[in-house]
Amino acid sequence: MLAVALVSVSSLLVPAPARSLGRRELLLPLPLVLLAPANSAASAREPAAEPLISDGMRVLLTKAKALRGYVANTAAARRSFPMDPDPEVNNYLKLKDAVERAQATVLLPLLAALERKAGAAQLPEEQQKQLAQQPLLLKGHLLELEQALALEEGFAAYVSKSTGVEYRGGKVERELEEVGETCDEFFALALARSRRGETRP
């Protein structure tokens, strides 16, 4: 019985290790994230900078250009029907209302976006001046658009004296064209900056 008891107890004993674990072996089980330096590249990575041209701005510009086409087509279509000769009647009233709604939902938000991005941009001095000028030009075109909307002949077919281009949507269409061209210039300046930034080492 004594021999059996000794055998049973000895089988429960854990044999001592043949050698003690070295420092390197003791560290191996630790998660690698605990061993990484606090200022590693992964932890120090900063979020990507917001682009000067956002998707929202692209959508607004697309809508602004579509508005110009809508004005041209709708004004021409309206003239294919008899026009009321009464000077008190605005034959383009529905079209005018549509443009005024677009001013609030598309054109003014687009202007605000350009102003915000121009203020946040960090470009070479001359390019920065050009970029900052575009929102000012756009604001001027929007004021001229309001003036054209107030004209009785604002949607009447119009031929530019300087370019000879005919605008079926009248002076309203002409100002919407200026809006699109000004925004295109802003986008071109901003995207040129973005492309240069991508090529830096």
C-alpha cells in the first residue's frame, strides 16, 4: 500500500524544467501590439486631409450646369406657344420660380462651398490669389443673375455682342453660363494643387 501511495503522489508532481527560460522566451507570448513603440508609424498616422473639391461640390456644379440647359430649353419651348401681350403678365413665371428655387438650393450653397474652401486652401501665393478671386466673381454673377430675372425680357432669346453666341434662355442663361465657367476655373486651380500634392515624395 505504501508503495502504491508513493507512486500516485509522484505521478502528480510536475517535473522541474531542464533549464530556466531566457528573457527572450519570456517575452514571446506578449502581444506584439504591447511591444510596439508608442510613436510607431501606425499610431502616428494622421487622417487624410479633406480635399478642396468635395463630392457635394461636384453635385452642386452638375446641377447648376443642368439648370442652364433647363432654362434654355424651357424658354424656347414657352415661345412656341402664344405669348400674352399684357405687360403685367410674366410669360416665364414658372421658369422664373424654378430658377429662384435653384438659387436657394444650388447656387448659394455652391458659393458658400467655394468661399469655405478658398479660405482653407494653402497654395502658392499667386495661385491662392486666383483661387480666392473665383468666389468673388461668382458672387458678382449671382447678383447679375438676380438682375436678369427682374427684367421683363430676361428669358427672351439673346445674342451676345461680344461673342456672337445666341442664348435661347436669354440673359438668365448667359449668367448661368458664367456661373459654370467660374466654378470650372475654381475646380481647375484646386485640382492642379491636388495633383501636385500627390506627386510629392
